[in-house]
Amino acid sequence: MKFSIAKSDLQSNIQYLYNIVPSKNTMPILTNYLIEADEQNNLLKFTATDLEITVVVEFQAHVTEGGKAAVLARNLNEIISSLPEANIQFLIQEDTLKIHCERSDFNLLCAESSQFPLIPQKDLSNVIDLDAQMFKKMIENTHFAVSSEINRPIFTGIYWKISADEQLMVATDGKKIAEFKIINHIPTTELVEQIIPTKGLLFLDKVINEDNKTVSVLIESNRVMFAYGNYTVFTHIIEGKFPDYSKAIPANNNNVLVINKNSLRDAVKRVSLLASEDTFKVKFDISEEALLINSANREEGEANERIEDCIYTGEPLVIAFNYRYFTSILAVIESEEVEIRMGKANEPALFFNKEKSDKFTARFLLMPLRLS
Amino acid sequence: MKKSEIFALVDCNNFYAACERVFNPELRDKPIGILSNNDGIIVALSEELKQLGIKRGTPVFEIRKQIARHDIRIFSSNYTLYGDMSARVMKILTFFTPDLEIYSIDEAFLHLNGLRHLDLTAYGYKIRNSIRKWTGLPVSVGIGPTKTLAKIANRVAKKNGKLDGVFDITVRPDRDRILAGIDVKHVWGVGPQYANLLHRNGFHNVLQLAEAPQKWIKKKMTLVGLRTVLELRGISCIDLEQDIDPKKEIVSSKSFGIPVLSLQDLREALNSYCIRAVEKLREEKQVASQIMVYLTTNRFKEEPQYANFASCRLPLPSAYTPDFLRAAQTILSGIYRPGYKYKKVGVMLSDITHQSNLPPDLFAPSYLDDRRKKIMDCLDSINHRIGANCITYAGIGKARNWQMKREMLTPRYTTSWDDLPLVKA
């Protein structure tokens, strides 16, 4: 195998690939990239996998001799980053990948490429084409609400439902829910409902840009393939039934606060400086006169902020939230003002964009913390 | 940081030995030693035994001759009795102030701010006499403007027989002289390492430590050391309970009285320790999300050795005993290997948080909001009223061959009908 490529071209194509390489694994081969060079088409193919998610990136290079090699991903990334902006030459000799760039030479030992797991074939025959920017928006509006608790695996992925006229993504960890729905017209007759692991979706979120308008999706029984530009992502599907989250969404939250999103977020961030590091609790004392935000930490002191520039209709209310969750929701609110609909102090609160869009609807739910 | 506080420290004198004496008057003035789990070493001594030059931690076999010569009375540790007597003392203390912090099985801090108009020394005697009369236990009472000085006052009360068990350092004009007479190693919060450091740097007595430069103390003994020094100067920095960090872990484990081979016996022992650990969790109004189980053979014996541990997380934080029993048994099944003589099995609960901080969950009822809490409250209340383990889980077995050695155990005078002391007239 022998090829050469400009450092910037190589780096831009594989920059996010390292996120897929598992940091801890009992299979050492997975810490490698599989590099395949196609002499006829002058094409390079880099693959990384953690067995659950496989990402393949294909791009042009000057290939003078085809072949295949498995190379330690961390070493290769570090070497490429350290090299000057110039053309890099790669050559496989026996079990060594020789890398040459201007005055630098590296000899990198290769792993046995035949041990690399089998890569699924890219199949574009029955794909559904989706608007890439809206797909990215759906991921960005929901991924922050997934759980990291491996005990509840269905909460570690994003629930995705596609029908002919709408798409829905929902994520929850039992303490918050993010729901994002778009109206579209997809030539599909069957309803698709799956729970997709976040890792693969976050990879797509990173690589989706203005250059390509479409993400192609092929949903199989236990796997989904996403094809976007140079990238093909294969991800497994999380098995299990996503809970009927709509039952948790209250219908009669009549205490409504409308407030500038940025001033609320900044105030909460300031007050949270003295919030408990165990509970992240910030208290909101809301009445028609003002919103008082407060945190207290017996060891360090307390913080208060009063905001009068807001509109509140409803009963006076004292309610507490985990400020990290609270600000994570404010971070995805797009309109200038956020509308927060609350019930009682122990009932979930709902967050909306004040200005509605005709392309999507988004709503977010947050459970309050116990007051005492 | 606050000023003008008044604290009292009430400490039971030679608590374990005193509990044994309450129900056996024959033990009066006799040297008494209480043994560790499995009757190995002496862990608690009466004043008379201390005067014979015997130290805490002495293996009982080393003093066989002295036991006979001095009529030393040796007992297995009777934690059921000590726990119940402790609860009685603490209950009495609540009659004297609502602001009470139980610091250990035989010590409690009392906040006496609202009583500064009274003669606090007389109040101390009232506390001491009430406890003596109602439980038969002797206590010492130290009163001071900070918790650290209250501890020192308690030490003075205990060591100086003329004071008759009560000492109020707040009313003493000669406080400096008293502090100058006490080694820094006796200060609350100064461990052996810090005591050595202070001695090396010329701070030998408590007065010298109280006058030590703040900057030096903060650098060498951190903020915690500085708080101690400020407390010695009479500036209260440690509120009631504030100094006690919530438990990060709860461990329950004991060595077996005899080597255990069978998985069934290990299961029973593990259940027993697990039940106790979760009880402790509830006593502190906490919930836990993680459980670890470990087991080991006796590394001091020339026989095949094996030790292992594993842990698992609960879906949601809990203090419901069956949640932990199920998890513990699953873990044990995974790490148990047949053919070894096991010496110990244990359980550790971690990722602990106070119940008030338990976040509600949208899809599963939290421990606080469903019947699990009601069941546990009911169980704890029955066991508290009628006696420890009056109701327990069948999984701890009946034979309990694995239980620790306690050959010199006194009766459970206060918690078992069968063990009630008989009075003959």
C-alpha cells in the first residue's frame, strides 16, 4: 500500500473519527483504524469501530499501490497533527507503516488487519433521504436529555419516530424530557420507531455541515445505516420499549413565566456559583412582582438575584431545579424569550420557545427538586 | 464563623464496662475488659483495668495470668445492650435541650445558647445526676464556648476527681493555665501525625497551639487545623452536626467465628450484613445507588487463598432492604468460588445521598414516594420498640453457624424478654 495526501485533506476527513475508537476495550484491534487504499479509484477508506458503532470515511488521495493496514489510531492522529502543512507519504513495508513528510520519518508498527471486524456494506438502494440540517437540529435539541445510567439502557439513546408527514425525536433520563418534532414529507408508508444510541448521532451532528443537504438512512431490523457525504455510520439499535412519556407531560400547568432567555440563563449561572455541589439546587421564588433566584450552601454562603423584567401569571410559587438541567434546556431554546409553564412545586415544568416556528415544535420538561 | 456560643459535651465514662456493671452490681470496683468481635483483643477497659497497666488492643491470651491474679472480668462485646443503653442516655439528654448532636455511641454535644442565664455548672450536675439515676451510667459533662473547648472541659472533668464530673471552662479566669497543662495530642481533631508535627515545631501544649500563627497552621494543617485553633481561642467555627460529613460509604462486615465453606452460609452472612448496612443508611435518612460485595479467605493461614469483589448499581437510589439483598446475592453468585475456607464477607454501600436530595423520577416511583418507604419505616419502628431484629429477613438463616465467636457474652438485659434480670428478695 502506498499513497500520498495533503495533511489538511487527511486531517479534515478523519478529525472526528477518533471519537469512535473505544478508550477501554478488551479487543486491542479496536484501538486501530483500518486503512484501505484503492489504486483504481484513487480512494482511501478509513474505518473505526467499537463494535456497536462503525464509521467509514472515504476520500480522494493519490494512491500508487492498493492495500490494507490496521494502525494504532492514537499514534496516527498524534503524528499527523505534529507534521507541517505539507504532503504526507504513506508506505506499507512488511508490518510497518512508513510515514514521510518533509524532514520527518516515522515507522509505525501495524496490527493484523484481518483481525479487524467485518465492515457492513454500504447499501443505498432502499434509503430514505432526510433534510440534513433539520436532522442535525433534532439531534441538538434532544441529545442533552439522555441518561448516562447503563442500568436503564433505553434512556441512553434517542427515540426516533418517522412517518410520512413528520419526524419525532425524544430523549429522557427520567428527570427531564426533550421532544422535538418536524413536519416533512417522506416517501415512506411504514412507521419507523427505534431507539438510536447517542454516540452515532453525535458523530453525525459533528460532521453535518452546509456542503451536503441530505442524510440517507437505511433502517434494518437491528441496525441503522446513515450515509452523509464521505461518511457512512452503522449503529446498532437499542432494544426495548421506550416509555409512554406523554403521560408524564402535564396538561394543566397554569403558572406561566415569560422571560428573556439570556437574562434568565445568566442570572441562574451567577446564582449557581454558590449552589450545593451535591444537588445543584437553585430555588425560584416567583410572583407577579418579581422572580427571585436563590442558592445556598452552608459551607460557602448564599446568592440571590431579583429579576423584575418578566411576565408571570399564576399563583405565587416557590420551586427548585437542578441548575445544570435548567441551563441545558435554556441552551436549546431558540427564541429570545422562553415560556415556562409550571404547576405545583413538586410537579414537572414545561419549557417552550415563545415564538413558534412553522417547521418544528419543541417542548422540554424538567422535574423540580424537593424543596426541603 | 460565629461567636458567643455555649456547648456541652456529655460523655459516658468507660461506657461498655459501665453498661455491664449496671446489671451486675458484683462488678463494682472490679477491673473489666470488653473483647473485640470474635473475642480476640481487649477493646474497652474499666478505670481499674487501666490502672493495672493494661492497654487497649492487648490480646486476651497475653494476660491470662493477670486475669486470674487480679480477678479481671472479661466479656464479649454485647452491642445490643450498649446500643440500647446509649439510646436511653440520648433520650434523657433531649429533655435538657432540643439542640442535640449524637456524636458517637457514648458522646453527645448539647447546644446551650438559650440557657446562658442559668448556672451552667449546676445544669451540668443536673444532667449528670439524671442520667446516673435513670440509667445507672456515670457521665462527665464539659462546657465551653466552642465544641473543641467543650471536649477539653470534658477531659478536665473526667481527669480531676475533685470536680465530680462537671467542668465549665467558660467561667474560668485561669483558662490559659488549664490549657497550658494539656498536651496538644489530646485536642479534638489533632491526630497522632499532627501531634508529632506540632511537637517537632515547639507546640507542646494546648495554649501554645491556640496562640500559634494562623498562617503557619493553615499551611501545615489545612483549613481544618485552622478551625481547630480558632475554636481553641473561643471562636466557634464548628456548628452542631456541621463537622460530620454525610457518610460517603457504609460498610458492614465481620470475620466469621469459624471458616465458612458453603455458598449457603455465605449467603446468610451476607444477607445479615446487608440488612445492617441498609438499616444504618435509613438511620441517617440516606439513600444509596451502589453496592459492593467482597469476600476473602484468611491470609494468615497456610491454605489456598482467594479474595474478590464486585459491585453493581441500582436503577434508582434506594434504602429498601430487599433492593440491596437481591443485588448482593447476584454479586455473590458471580464472585463465589467453591473449595475455599472463607474468613470474611462484607458489603459496602456507596454513592450515598440524603433523602431530601433524592431527585424525583418521571417513570419510576422513588423510594420516598412508594410503599417501600412505608414498609421500611414500619419494620424499623417495630424493631426499635420491641427489640433489634425482632422482625428480619428469613435469608439470614436460622443456624447461623458463621456468627462470630462470643463465648463470654452477657445477657441482653434491656432488649430481650428472656434476658430480663431477676431480682431475688
